[in-house]
Amino acid sequence: LESVGKKTRFLTHICGELELCNVHVYHGRIEDFPVSAPFDTVIARALAPVERLVQLAQHLLGEQGKLVALKGDKLEVELIKLPPGFRVETIKTLALLSPDEPPPRAVIIRPDAAS
């Protein structure tokens, strides 16, 4: 799911080159994505702050689904605004990709079962 046409064309090409038959590339915005069945996992990188990301992705998640967000050094500040009905399951620091940048972290957010 990507809103930039150039990126979707690249992803489609790579999927063809790698013969990935179970991958579908969708050109469009997350809020316009037609959901026929909820997803178990939604992964996002550089899309929006956590609060907005949860709002955008919640219609894609199943009841036990998880949202994996790759975030930078402002993660704690963003998590303060985590919308009600969602909880942080895990935060994991990823391997350092560049010595000049702080390592990214993956945060796993799930709907709160009590909601």
C-alpha cells in the first residue's frame, strides 16, 4: 500500500523479479484502501506520528491484529498520545543502520481487548 506511483511501480517490478506470488502492491492512500477482510499485521514506516497512524490503520486491523510501526527517536513522546482502545505490546531497538543516526525502533501496537 503506497500512495506514490513511482514507488508502487518499483515494488511491483521487484515482486516480479523475485517471483513473489503472494504479494500485492496497491497504489493509493491508506484511508482509501478497500478492506474485504481485516489483516493480522499492518507494517508502517515514515507514515505519520503514532496517534495519526493508529487512526489511519485501525480499519485494516482484525480484532487481534497488530500494527508494527518503525519509529525514530521521538517514539516516547508519540506514545503519550496513543489513542484509547490501543496498547503497546513491544518496543524493540533494531540493528544500527548508520553510525550518524539513532537506531530505529519497532513498536507493536494492538487493540486493547478490554475495549
